[in-house]
Amino acid sequence: MKKIYKVSRVNETNVDIIPYDENACATCSGSCSGCHVVLQAKNPKGFELKPGMTVKANVSTGFQSFCNVIALVLPIMFAVAGFFLAPSLANLFHAELTETFKAFTVILFLFVPALVIFLLTRKRSELVELQITSLISD
């Protein structure tokens, strides 16, 4: 995701921002209001913002790091756990322990971290909200 934005509108709770690409915007003959991609961001640091200003925005870096760990490490760990838990699950569900069942449990456990991220972002939407992190002088 691009981290540089132009401020489009400022209101009490949110700031409307438009993704800004210096090369593409330099050749554009329209105004920023003509862009159809408008995002909303929070201003937790209380910057004095005005329309037309260039800012950097990002989601919480702590949550990004958490998601990176979940996306890279946990799927492998869960898949291995699914392989070793397959006999117990087969016994629990009174199913025959076959290679197909083992493969199914590995694939099922592989997607558990994705489900965790999905549920976290739906329950705690503030974790994925853009936040203005700094001002860029033009």
C-alpha cells in the first residue's frame, strides 16, 4: 500500500485522503478531487491539516508485525499440529484414519491463522484503520 497521500477533506473525526504518486500526479491535468480513491484516516497525533497537504499514513505497526508473524509462522506450526492431531481427531469423530483424513486436517489447520486475522479485523476495526503518521513538506 502506498504510504503517501494528499489530504482531501478534514472533519472532526476523520481525514479524507487520496493516494499520491508524485510521477503520476505531475502529469495529471485534473484536480485531486477527480480521483475516485478516497480513504479515511485518523489523526491521533493532532496535526494541523488542511486540504492539499501531503502526509504519510499507515496502519498500526504493532498490528502489522503481529499479522506478519501470524501469516508466516503460524500456518506452518498449525499444519504440523494438524498432522499430529489427526489420529486424535479421527478417534473423536469416529472416522477411519486415512491419508486423506490426515491431509484434510493439515489443510484445515493451515487456514486457522487466516481465520484468526479475519475475526480480529472484524471485531476490532480500529486495528486496521489508517493513521496519519507524519507531514511531508512540499
